[in-house]
Amino acid sequence: MKLHYFEGSTTCRPIVIFATETGQKLQLVPVNILTGEQTSPAFTALNPNQLVPVLEEADGFSLTECSAILKYLADKAGHAAWPAEPRARAEVIARMRGGSVSASRRCRRSRRPAGR
Ligand SMILES: N[C@@H](CCC(=O)N[C@@H](CS)C(=O)NCC(=O)O)C(=O)O
């Protein structure tokens, strides 16, 4: 699997950590969001929203959104972090939604020029 990612991204890092923890090999494909590589035609074809992370399988299946990618990886690994029991699963969704929003905000803030 390929992960299109940016080294300093708070939405990419959890995926790299979780894949490592669950023994899933990722081929890391750097996308420099500071120089605008996320707006290239090739990357835009992968994610029209022009955001990392994007996970890409060898058969062409691709997935955006950090929390969706984490759940997909947990399903593939049969990991308890993504439980089948409805209430436990709903709690994971609630916690991940909060984490994703604040991580994404932190990421955008860190890219803003000083003083803005
Ligand atoms: N909701 C998305 C947010 C992804 C996101 O904000 N990615 C940032 C890096 S942390 C990005 O690619 N920014 C590029 C840009 O703003 O042009 C997710 O959770 O995956």
C-alpha cells in the first residue's frame, strides 16, 4: 500500500504509527504541501480536495480522510481498535471525530505565515 503523506502532518502521522503497530507495510510517497505539490494534476486526480493523507492500494483503490484510513487499516488487521459492537464502535467514531477536527486545525495553523 502507498501512503501519500507529508512528514509534518498531524493527519498522516497516526496512519504511519498505526500501520507500523499492526505490521502493515506502507510505501511512503512524500507530498510537499508547503510547496503546493498537493495541487498537482496527478495528486488532484487522487484527491480532488488536494489534502494528504491518501492511501492507495495496488489494485487502484484509494481512500482519503485520516479516520477512514485508520478504520480501514484496523479492519484489514482485525484490530480491536475498531470494534464491531455498536456502542463501542460509536464511541470510537465520537473520539476520532474530535481528534480529526483538532488535528486538522493544528495542521492548518502551522502552515499559516507568522502573524496571520
Ligand atoms: N479531514 C482531512 C484533513 C486533511 C488535512 O487537513 N490535510 C492537510 C495536512 S494536515 C493538508 O493536506 N493540507 C494541504 C492544504 O491545506 O493545502 C483528514 O482528516 O484527513
